Amino acid sequence: MSEEAFPVANVGGKEIPYDPEQLRRIREHPCFSEQACHAFGRMHLAVAPKCNIQCKYCVRSFDCVNESRPGVTSKVLTPSEALERVDQVLEKHHYIKVVAVAGPGEPLANEETFETLRLVGEKYPNMILCISTNGLLLPDRIQELDRLGVCNITVTMNAIDPEIGQQIYDYVIYQGKRYEGLEAATLLRDQQLKGIEEAVKLKKIVKVNTVLIPGINDRHVFDIARKIKAMGVFIHNVMPLIPQYKFAHIKPPSPEEKRKIQEELGKIIKQMRHCRQCRSDAIGRLGCDVQQEFESGTRETAASR
């Protein structure tokens, strides 16, 4: 499959071609199109600090300016501050086509996410609205995301076999109850699959992220790829483990090892090969982030008061 081929979506066993608006939201989204990443940019609004699962590779940081990885931000914004940030960025950088909420926690576990998306969507109706989620609450919130105009959805799915999943997650919190072990991994898997199924039915463009963890899911990624391809997922993004927290001892895959796995996975489903594992407050083109322009302005304003 060529990198810029646009396959049909498989919905309920039927092949449904993407419509022109869906194609626009692919062609202008730098994470869904490698061509788009050279011309267009995205901005992540860090309005979602709370999380409902604990991954064994994840350490969230809400006061970080030096690291560049998922789960970090220099500041958690309120919805009104987020809209102000969008205004500031669009005034200066007209190539921004996507506004997303990707953390630093789980967007769907924070009501601020929905208020932010509402504010941005009302003021900028042609902006591509995007969400990145662990998928636990996706079936519960997909209708609300649909009403808000969210079309591009990324789900981080590291296992479809709960036996493998329980090695990756410490716990899951759902409807006020804490789950651990096999029960947690099964619940998360089931919710992810249900959420993806509902999202595809609603004509959402779905990307699945998988953290490649040597010795745990590095062969299992092929099972994931086959499953999500059959469900109508548009693109698969395999990201190398960043060793930290309980997986700090695991050696991450080398670029060459990741490339070889992507080559094989590409025979199953379209692969994203240009991921930069962005911060939760990233702004700009992939690999050309400009968020510090706006953070420094915020600090100077606060200092002058």
C-alpha cells in the first residue's frame, strides 16, 4: 500500500469509501498524512491532567520545559486559556490546521477537554479537532465527541491479548472502581475495541498508537495490526518505548529494529513512519515545534504583574 493511498473503511463488513471531508481531514492532518506534515501543523492543548489508567512506562509531568515526550507539558491550561492560546498561535502561524487534546493525562477523563473542544469548534468551525485517548471511556463519550465535531481520533492500544496487557498496565479505574491484573487488561481491551468500532461507524478517522516494548509486545503488534485493519482503522503508529518508571530497565528498540517491524506491519495496515512522540503542549509542524514562543510570553506576562 502506498503511503498516500486512501483505503476504504470497513464498517460492519461493508467497504465504505472516505468522503471528501474525511479526505481533507487526512490530507491536512500531519499525523495522518506524511505529506501533510511538511505543509501543515498541529497544536496540542494541555487541558487534561487526570488519568484513569497507569501504564508501566508512563510518568506524567505538568511542569516540564526540557523533555520532549508524551505526558509532559510546561503548564496545564484552563479551557479559556486554551482558547486564548489558539487565538495567539493562529494569529502568527497560519499553517496550523489541527487542534488536539492529547494529555498530559487522559483527555476523556477530564471535562475540561469537552469544554475546550466546544470553545475552539465554535470559534474556528473549519479547524480539524482531534483527540488522543487510551480508549477506556471512548464508547461512553463517542457521541459527545461526535456532537462537538471531533473527526480524528487516536487510540493507544498496546495489546489485544489481556495476558500481555496485564504486563503493561498497573491498574484501570472505571466508573469509580479500580481494576488490576487480567481483569483490568480485559476491561481496557474490550472498551478500546468497542470504542473503535463505534468511532468508525460514525465516520471518524482512527489511528492506533502502539508502544513497542521489547520482550512484551514486540511480536504481538502483528496481532494488533490484523485486528485493527479488519475494524477499519486508517493508520497504525508503532512508537519505541521510552524507558522510564517500571520499564526503565528495558532496552528500547533501535531505529533499525523499529523500521524492520514497520516494514512487515506495512504489509497489513498503513504505517505512520514520521511520528515525533510529541509533548502534550506541542505546537507547530512535526519536528519543528514552536510552543516555547508562547510559553515565554506567558511567563513574561505573569512576571510583570
